[in-house]
Amino acid sequence: MNIGITCYPTYGGSGIVATELGLELAMRGHEVHFITYANPIRLDPGTPRIHYHEVEVSNYPLFQYPPYCLALASRMMDVAEAYDLDLLHVHYAIPHSIAAMLAQQMLAPKKRLPFITTLHGTDITLVGQDPSYLPITKFSIEKSDGVTSISEDLKRETVKVFGITQEIRVIPNFINCDLYRPLPDRSGAAAYAPGGEKLLIHVSNFRPVKRALDCVRILAEVLKHTPAHLLMVGDGPDRGPAEHLARELNLTQHVSFLGKQNHVERLIPLAHILLMPSEMESFGLVALEAMACGVAPVATRVGGVPELITHGETGFMEEPGDVVAQAARATELLTDEALHTRITQAGRQRAQEKFGTDRIIPQYEQYYRDVLARK
């Protein structure tokens, strides 16, 4: 198949999943065309059967805000016609679904171009519920030829908020367990913890919903019981406040702020524990990455996380904001080697058996065929 993919080419989960999906589809012989304003961060140039088409937005003085949605729709139409695309797969409803619908309508006299929308989380739970965007988000979902959701929880929330009656197929996020895997040893951790301290890691876009400051507070509690060092990976609005809190608590020597990293698969396996103290997660992709890497997740019981983590078996979940409880779980994992081994081995097995690419990517391929077969 010739497949067009549009996503936000940034460090958010939706863009990462879309990029990894495109790479996996290309490995299976499909031609994949990324249509977006910048090269997705995890998309290496020169990958066979991967094509990138940049969306250029003219910034005329008349426009207070550049009309990206219109430029995207035009580019989608051009690429679909030039490369005879079979379908468009857009990730994150706004504005990608509307752009795909416009491209579909412009091409209608010449060819059929179905489009599938994958809902990832904040496009429904945050942006989509904004009164300014709710009607058009609902409209774009209803006009999609196919809709997928990354978790059962997000599907329920979509139906509840928007009153959607059409089928929403749940296809969870996935992981390449050959790329994300445990290290034979954690000797590389010495670069961050030369004293042999065990590593905690947090990976996010540092938006308030991720509660990055809680990670610093968790570290402060853990240090009362055992040596540890925290890696803070990513960037965003809460990075500055988190750095300030670390200084305020005299923890600067115990925390490394690493900024945005393109190859988290090299960093995550160095750690013993992943901290994911989020206020909301529709799935929790980074927790799946950690599980595949043999790292125990300490997360919050929100959204779709319970569909990924089995409490006490593949990780731990506590309530958002309960720093003491999360710190206690982290301390327990750091000081009980048998428990850590049991949790990480079970997590790796669950990642392979339930969320591996060989299990999930064929579900997308079948859904593409189902949508294309409809009249």
C-alpha cells in the first residue's frame, strides 16, 4: 500500500508512535509518505520506502496566524495525487483530520482517498474539550473513514465527551523489543552516577500534566533511604521550575537535566526505575518503553495506564500527587533486588507478548484493508 502519514513531528507521544508506525510499515514493504511541517524527530533520512514531504506555510502580512491547516490540506492532495496514495492516516485529531477531509474532498472528482484518524489523548481530553475546538473535533472524527484509539479508556472518554456513535477500534501503542531492550550491564550509568548510585529516570515534554516537579520531590524522599540519581530527559514549560526546585532542595548534585534526546532507547536501559507521576496518561508510552528495557515503572493510576501496567506484577501505580507513596515504591524497588528482578522480567515479557510490533502492526494493516474495502 501507499500510505500518507501526518503527525506532529515533535517529542510528544503521538508523533513518536506515528513515526515508529511508518518505519515498521516500510519494513513490511509499504511505501510511506510523511506529510508535515518538519522531519519527524525519530525519522532517519535515507530509510528505504520512507518519503518526507514538507508543508510550507506562506506568512503573508494579511495573516495574523499562518493558515497551516489549509497548507497541509493542499500538500496532502498534491502528494496523494502524485504518488497515488491509497489512504491517509492522521495522528491527533486537530487540525490533521480537518486537513485530510479537505484533501479528500478536493480529490473526490479524480479518486477516492479515505482517511483514518488515530486519537492519542490530549486531542480528546484537553484540546478537544476546549469550547473553541469541541464542535470541529467532533465533526472531524465523525467524518473520518476510520477511527482508532490507543486505549479503551480513551475510547470511552471520546464516546462520553463527543457522543460518537461510529466504531472506534482500539489499537494500543506498540514497542520494538529488539530496539528497546535491557543492557547486559548498566556500566554506562557511571557517567551519571560515578558513586554507583542507582538511577531513576523521567522522560516527558515537561508540560504541567506530566508533574515533572513530583519527580524531584520523589528523589528527595528516596535519598532518605538509599543513594540514587535522577535523570530528567526532555524539555518544556516545567523544566525551569523543576531545576529551581532541585536547587531549593539542595539536590543539584543528584539530578541531571539532559534536555531533549533523540535516542531514549540508549538512556532508559541505564536506569533501574522510571518515574511517570502524570496527572493524566491515555496510554503511557514511556512506561512501555521502560518495561521493554527492563526498567520498573512507578506510575500513577490514571487513564489507560492500568491497561498497560499490572500493579505489583509489571510495575506500581499510585495516585497522582501522592509523592510519599510513589517514593516508597521506588525505594522498595531500589533496595529489594529480588523484587526489582521479578517486576522487570515480568514487564519485559508483557511488552513482548502484548505490545510487540509483530502483534500490533498487523492490526493497523488489517484496519487499512477494512477501510479500503468499504464502499
